Amino acid sequence: MITIYFDGLCYPKNPGGVAAYGYIVYRDGVPIWRGFGAVGEGRGMTNNVAEYEGLRAAAQWLVDEGIKEKILIKGDSQLVIKQMKGEYRVNSATSKKYVPEIKRLLVGMDVSFSWVPREENEEADELSRVAYESYCRRRHKGVNPV
């Protein structure tokens, strides 16, 4: 069985900071892949954008790898998990963009979603911080502090 944990952040301010995400993939309890990235910064960047981008990246990984096993996706965003499960309406522009796209990626897969408390999502949270820090280093590369 495949288990994926995903997370996202928008820092130092939400909205408008740097949106970054991380995800980790386990097969039968053993980590097999870690992914992370930055979405961007400024206008339009939010925690929800970062969370959805993390989930989208994980879903794309599943497609790219041709995963056929049972999949459990876990995240600490109640909004994202409940929207993906169909328990919350999809109203915002962000949700209207991501939910259908992610569902299309997951078509035909045996996927379920589960909310977890933050304490159970620390690895994905840490990867989102790695993505944020990496983005900041690249952005400031070549700038000598005074």
C-alpha cells in the first residue's frame, strides 16, 4: 500500500508570502520518495494554494510512476481533505482550479483521503520548509549582506 503525506505553507505572511509544499511517499511503511517545491510569492499565494500544489505534485508523481496499488493520502488541511472527499463544497477560485485537476490525475486509482493532526504530518511540513528555504536562497543568490 502507498501512503502519501503532503503539506504546504505560505510564509512569512498569508496571503502574499512564499507558497511552498512538501510530500513524502511510503510503500508499506517505508519511505520511497520525497518531493518539495515552491509555487511562487506575492499576489495569489496562500496556504491553500501551497497545500493544493503539494497534493497535485504528489498526484502527478503517482501518475508518472504508474502506481496501481491502493493509495492513502494524508494531510493536515481539513479544507483540502474534505473537499477532495466531497464533504465540503468547492467554492473558492483556488479550490475550483485544483480539485478537478487533482481528481482527473487520480481517475482510475484506488485512492482514499484522511485528515491527520499536524503532529502526524511533521515530515511533509519539514519538506515544505526545505522548499521555502531553498527558494529564498535561490532568490538571494549573489546578494552580499552588508
